[in-house]
Amino acid sequence: MQVAAAEAAWRTAAQTVARFSGYPLDRILEARRPGKPRIAGLAFAQSAAIYLAVTVFDTRQYYLALALGRPRRRIHAICHAVEDRRDCPEIDRLLGTMERVLSCPEATL
């Protein structure tokens, strides 16, 4: 039950990230495969969806890790890296806007 809720929170966060980043939802949801080149903006969008699922929906990293098939320490590292990026005012504004949208979906910006 909690794993399903974690996955639902991640998918909801990913929809919002897709809206703001311009990346298609399916690209944000897809797992990075070995040998596939890393795209920095897409990687941040994927990380932001994980971070928002944890922070906005209060999803436990353990359950999100199970839902995504990743080690919990990787989810923790992603959240920490995104939090560090908030030192940049533009990133902080963007994440703050997405947090508000996810917290109050009926609000218009």
C-alpha cells in the first residue's frame, strides 16, 4: 500500500515537473539505462520529481526506493543534490513554484 502511494506521489510530481520543464512525461518517468547518454536537464527533471515526491507528499524515501527499484541511499543522494541546487535563486524559485502547485493543484499561477 505505501509503495503504491509512493509511486503515485512520484508520478504526480513528475506530471508537474513535465509541465514546467518542457520534457515529456514519459521521458521523466523512464529509468536511465546503462550506456545511454545522460542529458543534464532531463536528469535534473527526473531528480526534481523524486525530490518533490518526498518533500511535498511526505513520501518516505524507503518506499519510493522500492517503488522505483532503486537503493534508498540513491533516493537520499538525489534529494540531497536537489536541495543543494536550491542555493541557486532560479532553481529555488522553480522548485518553490512546483511545490505550491502540488500543494494546491486548483491554484492558478
